[in-house]
Amino acid sequence: MKISPLLSLVALLALAFTLATGLAGSADNWSGRAKSNNLFGMLFGDGRKLFANQFFTMADVYFHSGYYPSVFDKNAEEQKEIIAASHGKKESEEEEKNEDFLGRPKNWIDAFGRNFKITQHTHLENHSEREILPWLRLAADLDPQKLETYTVGAFFLREHLNRPDQAEKFLREGLRNNPDSPEILLELGRVYHESYHDATRARNVWQLGVKKFRQQTPEQQKENKITGDGLMVNLAHLEDEAGNYGAAIQWFQAAQQISPAPAALQKQIDDIRKKMNGDIPAKPK
Amino acid sequence: MNKIAALAGVVIKELYRRKDFYVLFVLTALLTLGAGSVNFFNDDKIVRYVKDICLLLIWVSALVIAVVTTARQIPAEREARTIFPLLAKPVSRGHVIVGKFLGCWLATGVALFVFYFFFAIITGSKEQIWPWLGYLQALWMHWVMLAVVIAMVLLGSIYFAAPSSTSTITIIVVAGILLLGGHLNTIALSQPEPIQGLLSFLYFVMPHLEWYDLRDFVVYDMGMISLRALALATVYGAVWTGIFLLLAWLGFRRKSLTT
Amino acid sequence: MSIILKTQKLRVEYRSREFRQSTKTALVGLDLEVNAGEVFGFLGPNGAGKTTTMNVLLGFIPPTSGGASLFGIDVRQPIARQRIGYLPELTYYYKFLTAEELLRFYAKIFGLTRSETDKRIAELLKLVELEHAAKRPIKSYSKGMQQRVGLAQSLINNPDLLILDEPTSGLDPLGRMKVREIIQRLKDTGKTVFFSSHELGEVETVCDRVAIVHQGELKAVGTVAEVSAGHDNLEKAFLKIVGFQTSPLP
């Protein structure tokens, strides 16, 4: 029996369509990736987090204009932390030499090869910090649960690029993806306080941040104590500026419970008490 | 020289009559334009990531063009048997090796020039500066590196009959050198003997192609490398090119063409 | 009369692919001389060693022992091929080039000047009747056209010695006649032609001398009349020399 190729094609298409409509419902249960509303989540699954980390590192590499240890350099992780800690600090020549992960050339090949490498430790400045933003954007898209991406991005947008609107937008996106994050709330409060000078909104956001911090488990609180400390100290300063000395002292005392430097906070409390007694004049509002 | 120039001319004609270059250029252009058109935080002055992506694409495309074009030369001549009327002329096998090398290198140079020119236009339109000397330096070093790679591929094509084998092996070797070459001595130190000895030996005898990658200087606006370093690197590249071409000639001159 | 082409005890051995046979001998001590100005036919059955001899003369393979020379120059020197033209049996040319580009390429290899090249290309394209197709890529040519391109490239340097490997193979009668005419014209201008062929009728017509090889050995050499002596024609002489016995039809 001779079957027309066109008829066979039509029959196969009809069969494919029928199977697709029949299987569509069941197929959703097979693949978790298909449920993802994130393109990268769908493409890479959990592997996207590796890419997110890599892109976050790229932002750091860009900030240092290519001067960055590779995975092969000695104590690479330690060196990265040292470099990160140097951000914003003026360093002596001696300190900079100690941070030099390259060290002395091991042989003539290494020595000559340094002509073709970035060997100067520099930071982006004067609005060039914008160059790190694409990598932070990608890192956020790939891993919306990586909090550091939002806080670092917002810091540079607010502090260095004078774009508080974009910083707020980025942090609010981070909050949508991480609604219980005290870190993001801390940074958002800074936007309102330092950029918009909106003490009311800053207070509300930081108070919410403290609430979220206190809702965390003891282990999480221990890991995040710097954030908790930051939230409470910022609230204390806010109340101090507003003349609400009692509230300020309360916040400093709360911060002392978790702060790594309770003695410094005690000094702040003492200064406020002196202001309350009139020994130190209050700062003009 | 006329014979070598004639052989090189045929290689160049073949490249621009094949579609490889145009496909890769269009792909590079589209990806770069796509990357450049994305809006990050409403800031249209961000340019370094575009430079980074474009240069990466240029490096990949140029490497593919160089390796694939060169890997085909001798095997395709043998398979199509065009090597016979060629060698029936007063042309030595050494002429063939040098002519093929020169043709592939010049053809790749033309492709590189077009890629870098496109790169300069795209990035210049964003940041409104054109550090031509820096770009020329990066292009020159890239081209010198490709000379070594092309000579390496020619050597491989004498011994591996299939161009796909030569291409695959060369790309793996070159990628390995670019990624790990500068770190091999560090890696060696953490390994036990005899691996440590072997890696150290490799580190000292292999061509250090990673020196020729000046992308960081271009992306991060780090200016130019010293003329002395440029000159020495060029000589180093020429020496390695000569070594590979000599080995290719030694292998080719004794090869029977009828089997 | 000067000797243009010479082989001396030429021996070529290949590594054998057959079981229990380490080498295979393609040529066994071939001694051959071709004089200037003659048309020399190189005959033999398939596998006799004709192509191997040509491969040695053209430098494609090295001899195992013995030697060969062209114009007194060892064949291993590229300069030995400066005054020769070679037409292979099958068409092996760069398909992406046009006929004109191919001829120009080979002319440059021979060191011809621009004006010499232009003149020569025009003459050759007219000779092989490819003027109309000169600017088309060779991949668009028919088989006959490709063979005519082959003939043109073999003559680009106005060679003193033309080596042809089965020049009429695959050609129609008109094509074969054209080749015969060209060979005759070359002979009239004092050129030397060395060719292999299975078309013994044509060989009888154009050749001054012939050689017959069989199983790598030179079996006969001389003028057509000398080789055919005692037989009706060259074909019958050839069959006798290679040891072919006709069997009666059932």
C-alpha cells in the first residue's frame, strides 16, 4: 500500500500535537527547572550560583582594574580578604607591599611575564566605579539570594556614583527576593538617612531590620551580629540627632549585647548622658 | 620570495572565499552590539564589560580562524591531490611550508585588523576616546601569538591526517597555555615528584603564549607595555615560530605523498 | 643528442601492507634515457611501475636506491623542474580559483614577469578554448574543461620537457585529437614529450621511441619499429612482451 508522504507528515503532526496536549500537565511535575521564572535558573539549575559567585568576583577584579590573585596564587583567599579590607583605607607603601600577592619573581620567565600583567594595586574612583555594576547585575540575576550583591551594589551606587535612586531600586529588588534580610534593610536605611536625609523612613526601615534580626535563630544572629550591631547603632545615632536621648541610650545598650566593641559604645552612652545633664551641648539639628 | 608570496596569495584567496571569517565576524559583531545595548542601572557610560566581552570574542574567533584555516592546508592539498601539480613546479617542500604559514598568518592578520577596528569603533562611540596606540600594541602582540599558533598547527598537520584532530589538539594546547602557562611553576611546587619535575620542565620549555594577551591593559586602560618588552616578546615569538616551522619542514620533506 | 631525462638503476621499494611481506618492490633497477626533442612513450600494464617512475622524476617520492635526473640536475633539487611541465592523469587543481588565477599562480612560481604572464595566459586559454570561462571558478567546470585547464597549466612556462600521465584518459575523440595536435606541435618546436598511455594506437602515431615496463622492470626500449619487430603492430608486441596469452574463445 502506497502512503502519500504529505499524509504521513500530517498524521505525525497531529499525533505530536495530541501527545503534547496530553502530556503537558504531567511534564510540569518532572522538571523543576521548567518551573523557574528565571532564565538562568532554567538554563543552569543550581549551577547558576557558581556563575553568580564568579561574576561577583569579576566585580571585585574590575574594582582593582585587573590586579587580583588567581586561584593558583599562594594563599589566594587570604589575599583577597586582605585586598577587600583595604578598600577605602589610605595605606602606606609598606602595607601595600605586604598585600602584593605576586611576591618576588620566581625566575626569569616570571620576571619577564610581569611586563604583560597588571602589577599595580589600584581602585576605581571618580565615578569609574560604574564599571563594576554589570557584573553585580548579572550576579544578582543568577543568584537573587546572594545578599552581598545588593548591599555592595547599593553602596557603590549611593556612596561613589551619587545614584541613590538606583541604589534604592536595587535594594528593593533584593528585598523582594529576600524579604527577611536585615543586611538589605540596613543598607536601605543608609540610603534614606545619608542620601535623602529622611530620618523617618530610615528609622522605620532600621527598626524593621532589627525586628528581622531578632527573628533569626541564635546561630544566624551570631553570624550576623555585625549587621545587628550596625542597625542598632545607626538607630541610636538617629535618636541622638533627633534629641531623643533616652531612646538613643536604649539602642546603644541593646547594641552592647552583641557588639564586638562594647566599651566604645559605653563611651557613646556616657557622652549622651553628659548631654542630658547639659555637660555637653547638643548638636544643632 | 615570489614562490612564497604566490603560495601565500592562494591561501588568502581561499580564506576570503570561504564563509568562516564572515560568520565569525557577524557573530562577534552581533554579540558585542547586543552586550553594548543592555542598560545597567540607567548608566550609559559603562563600557569596560563591553570591551571585555568583545575582546574575548575576538580572541576566540581569531583562534578558530587561525587554527581551522591552517589545519586544513596540507591535509586538504594531499586529499584533493593539488599538492602534485604544485610540487611538480620548481617549488621545494620548504617553500610550501613557509608559503602556507605566511598565507595563514597574513589572512589572520587581516581578520584581526577588521575585528580590532570594529572593537575600536564600538568602544570609542561609548567612551569617546580612542587609544589607538594601545589598541595597535594589543593587536600586534595578538598577531605575533597567532604566528606561533599557526606554526604549531602546521607542524601538527604534517603528522595528523585529519584536520579535526590537529584543530582539537592545538586548541586544547593553546587554551591550556593561555590559562595555566604562567602558573605552571606555582602548580608544580605543590605536586610530588616526578610530576613536579615534569611540570617545571614544561614551564621552562613551552612557548609562553599568555604574555601576548594584553586584554587587561586595554580593558582597564592601563596604557602600554614598554617598547623593550614588546620587542623581546616579538623576537621570542619569532624564535618559537621558527622552531615549529623547522620541525614541520623536517617532517614534511621526508613524507611520501603517494600514501 | 643530449639526454634530457635519465634514470640510473632506479629502485623503489614500499612498505607492504600484505601479510608476511615486509616490502614491495615497485621498480627494479630501471635504466632509462630520453633524448632532447623526442616524443617518448612509456608503456606498461597497470601496476607495472609507470606512475612510480613519474613520481620519482617529479620528486613526489624518493628512490630507495639509484638516481634520476632532468636536464642533468638531480630530481631531488626543485630547480630540476624549472623547465618541465606536468599534466597529471586526474585533474587536481584549486577549485576555488578561476582558470586565469590558477595560471597566474603557477606563472608566478616559475618567475614569469607580469607581461610574460599576461601574454602566455591569453595564448594558452585560446589554445585550450577556455577564454569564455577564464573568470569562472574551476569547481564550475565540466571534466573536459578541467582537463583542458590542466593542459594549459602544464604549458604555462613554455617547458622544454612535458611529462604527461595518460593525457588522453577520459577524453572524447575530439579531445584526444587536440592532445595529439599539441604533442605534435611541441615536437615540431623541438620540445621533448614523455608520456604514459594505454592508447597504443596513438603511441604508434606520435612517438619516436617507446619503453615497456612490466613488474618494475624495463622489458623493451627503442623506436616503435624496433619494439614491434616481428609482430603485426605495437599492441601485439606489447602483449607478447608482458607475457599475455590470448585464450581461444569457447
